[in-house]
Amino acid sequence: MKLMRVGAQGQEKPALLDNAGIIRDLSAHIGDISGAVLSDSGLDGLRALDVASLPSLPADSRIGACVGGVGKFLCIGLNYSDHAAESGMDVPPHPVLFMKATSAICGANDEVLIPRNAQKTDWEVELGVVIGEVARYVDEADAMGHIAGYCVINDVSERAFQMDFSGQWVKGKSADTFGPIGPWLVTRDEIPDPQNLRMWLEVDGHRYQDGSTKTMVYGVAHLISHLSQFMTLAPGDVISTGTPPGVGLGQKPPVYLRAGQVMELGIEGLGTQRQHVGQA
């Protein structure tokens, strides 16, 4: 299934995209794409619905973040060896974890705003993993069963805040609109191998990132197992798993976003995003 949330910001309705590309309203059956809805039993309940009988929603509806009520927005840094190299950093011996504020979350095609006093705003296409079942001290062999599905994430970053303002990376990762998620949450049964998905990102039609999840240092199952040793992962938590090379910081010389530009990005099977860049 392709699950989504559509409507004005803060008023999104839960929906699914049917095989004909029609957006179907789920609000008579569930309150949101969140929590227990994302469990295996919750998703099975949605699969049992007569999709053709569900009301349709306008095709031009605003697409919100594909997950509501996100408790934790977890991100993995330097998880592609070639991206670590372009950043001038070593591949870490364990996954690098940082958090992104949930207030950064926005829709897949919402405007991305460069923060005030920003100098080096950058892009990062990433595979998002959405937790469906509680994960606590999970073995890697069992980790995939805790996933509800996958989505596209643009881990927008302000490098000056991230690297020059002391403290953790979270300062450069958490500005409003720095977390476009979606357009869809694609359930895990539709993505049999998350470690073999093409991913790309363009700015004003120029392709900067053109990679694959197959070059991750730490794969999805390892990440879930690893993170679950340090904290409980709850349904609706989102893990952004790192980016391939081609970010602005890695260009020679570096290239950063400017107001008026347009980012387009996508991952095989998970849809595409398109964001106009504005100024806060």
C-alpha cells in the first residue's frame, strides 16, 4: 500500500493511493497514519478495506508528511562511504546518530525555507524507515519485522549551523521545513529489498546526487537493531538512513541553495518530491 496524508497543514486526512493513482479517503476508518495504525495488524485492517468504495480526494490536494504524530526523528550520519569521503570524514566504526526536531517535518512538496543568518544550506536525499512495531533490544535477524514501511526524506541541512556553531549537528538540521517526508509511506511488503533502491536529487534540473542504497555502510536491519539497544523505537518513529555523495558541501567549490531554486528528488518505488526554496 501507498499511504499518505493530504490537506491543509495541520488538517491532513489519512489516505491511500490506489492502483489507478486515485487518492482514497481513509478518515472514516482511522484518525491518522500514526501509532497503532502502523502495526502489522493495523495495516492488515487497511488492506481488508474495499478500496474502490472509499471516497476519492482531489488529485491536486496538498500532500502532507506521510506519517503523523512522529515521536522521534532519528538520523544517521556518514552512512555512505563515498559521502563520508566527500565530506572529508572517516567512515565511523559505529552508526553516527543525531536527532532532527519533529517541528522540521513538512510535506513532500512544501516550500523549504532558508533560515535567517544561514550561509550554507544544503540538500540530502535519504531513505526513510518508519517503525511499525515496538523495537527494544532487537536482533538484526528480526529487525525488518518492526518496519511499517519506507519513504523519501530530504534531510535539508544548514552546514554553518551544523559545523561552525559548536555542539551537536542538530542545530543545522532542525530549522522549520528542513524535514520533507513523503509523498507516500510505502508498506514494507512492496519493497522487498531496501538495500537496492536507486536515489537521486536535482537542483534547478542539474543532477547532483545519483546513487543507490546498496552502498550504505550500515544497512536498514543493522540500524534498527543498533538503535534499539539504546532506546525503544515506537510506531511512527522515523529513521533517516543517510545520503549518497553529491551534496552541496562536497562540490568543488561547494554549492549551496539560494532562494528561488527548486529541488527535485526521488527514490525508486517511493515517489518523488519537489520543493521551491524560499527565505525565512
